[in-house]
Amino acid sequence: MVTSTYGANRLLRPFAWLRPKLANRWNDAIDKRCVQDSVIPDVFGVLDRVLACQGKFAYLGERHLAAIARECANSADVVVCYNYLAHLVLPGLLAKKVLFQCHPNPAGLRADRFSGCDLSAEGFAVEREFAWGARYRELLENEFSSADLCIAPSSFVADTLLAAGAPPEGIRVVPYGSPSPKPRLGKPGKTKRLIFVGQLTWRKGADLLAPIMRELGSGYHLTVVTRGLCDKAILKSLASQERVSLFRDIPSRTLESMYAGSDALLFPSRYEGYGLVINEALSYGLPVISTRYTALVDVAKQAAVGHVVDSQSPRAYADSIRAVFGISWKALSDAALDWSRQNTWEQFRQDVRKVALEG
């Protein structure tokens, strides 16, 4: 496995409050001898943020990591590569080439639901598909052409690959796994507690949070947990809301306690590769209110764990939230815990291995 900073992350755990994402990447189940890592991509990423270089250093870091991956791939029979790096790693390899499309293909941004949107506004411009230029976006759109097979974590991502021109017979959907379930100790109180976890960007639907809370009125409270990209206008709109609590760059243990203290996940993302926060929330027995542009559609095919909202209207979200806290909350919560028990990370790993090896 080739990745950015990994081995040092075990030592960084006591300092997780400084860099939550890096410090929590270590996985005891993975033999470090199987991992080839480099600190350079993360160092370049920090330089990007400090110097506001809009990805120039970060892309150099990715090219460095891709060079390591290509060297390792020369002796492999099967190479599985995430998108964003695939256009640098897969072309010309003799091994079987598998693209894991973890984020939607940018071709999906041409869909009707984005018509009339200002794609140069900050809510879009902070995303790498726009910030890194048209040539880079074209490379991402065509990454599938260098692969023998594509794996998508959700049906929505598979749809974006189809929109880009990928052959349907070369796409497999393998959903992510869920953390172990944590049974709830109580039911919602008088004030219903919602939680949103994600970057404050237009893609995540964060601009809808404040309007949704205004539509809901009293009796509801929203906890917003965020890190990474942040649209200043969205941040300002949330800061002005009385029934919204905002937290940035918190340790994983604090996030776990916030999940445990919430009653439902509100996740109005417009363009999601999967939405791992959905699985995290389900493992705490939280019903989920999200969109058909996330993996909730795939989850809902197995179990009734929440509401899929087709409209971008704050009123439609408010109606779904009220419905969740009606007579269905207990049934949705129980279904969420059951789904988490049945859809494990080990199952995900087995499915990826099977698909990558057998196609």
C-alpha cells in the first residue's frame, strides 16, 4: 500500500487536537511492513494552506506520491488506485489496473441540478475540480480510460462515471463498511438534536443548514462539526443562528461523544462520493436525512434508516426532519443499528479484494 504520512501517525495520537486527520490515520489492523509512505504530500499540503497557493504545492506532492506508486506497481499483478492519482499512476502499466473512484467523476457537475449556479463562487472555487484548472479537471474526467475496471462506493458515483463515458460493464459498486454499532441509551427529548459533519462548502449542502433551521423553528438544535474547506459566507450564516453550535477541528473522541448526544444526522450534500458520516451516524442509531446524491440511497435499499430528500428546498428538509421525529424515530434508529451490524469494514475489504481480483 502506498500512501502519504502513515507510520508517524501512531506517535501523533497524543497530539490529535493539533492535526485530527493525520493523527487518526494509523490502523492497527494493517501491517506497517506492507505500507510505503511519504510525508512530502502532507508537508506540501500545509504549505498550500499557509501560503494560499490554491493547490500548486499539493499537486507537486501528489506527483511525488504517484512516482512512488508507479515504482511499486512495476512488480504487481493488480494495481488499485484512487481517483485524483490514477491519471498519474495507471497509464502504461502492464498489471491489471483498477480505478477506485472514491469521489464523483467531475463530469457529473454538468448535470441539470447545477444549471444556473455560479461555479466561480467561493462555494465551488475552493473545490480542487475548479481551483486546480480546466486541464486538471479534464484529466480527472478521463481517469477511467486508463483502467481495466472501476470500483465505485455508491450508485451515485457509478452514475457520474457513466456520465463521463465509462462503459457500464466495467463498473462495480462496493459500498463502504460501518463502524461497530453503539446502542443508544435514550430517546429524543423535548429539543430534537441534529448533527451535521462535513466541510462548510456548497458541495456538502452546508449553505442549506441555516435556512433549514429557520424553517424548523424552535424545538430543534443543530451541532455543526467541520474541518478543512470553509466557505466564509456559509460560516457567517451559521454563526448568526441561535440554535446552532459550531465546532472546528475537534478530536475524534469529541466527535464520538457528539454523535452519541445527537438524535439524527442532517447531511444535505449535493455531490458526495459516499458520505462516510452516514455510516458513522447509523452506528450510533441516528436516523439520517440526506439526498439521493449520497450513499443513503444504497443503504435505503437494504433498510429504512432515514429520509432521502429529492428537493433542495429547506421546507422539504424540514418536513423530512419532522417526519423522522414522528412515530418512526424508534424504528429508524433500530434499523440503523441493525444495518451497522450487517455491513462491516471486513465485508468491504473482502468485496474489494474479490472484485479487484476477479472483476
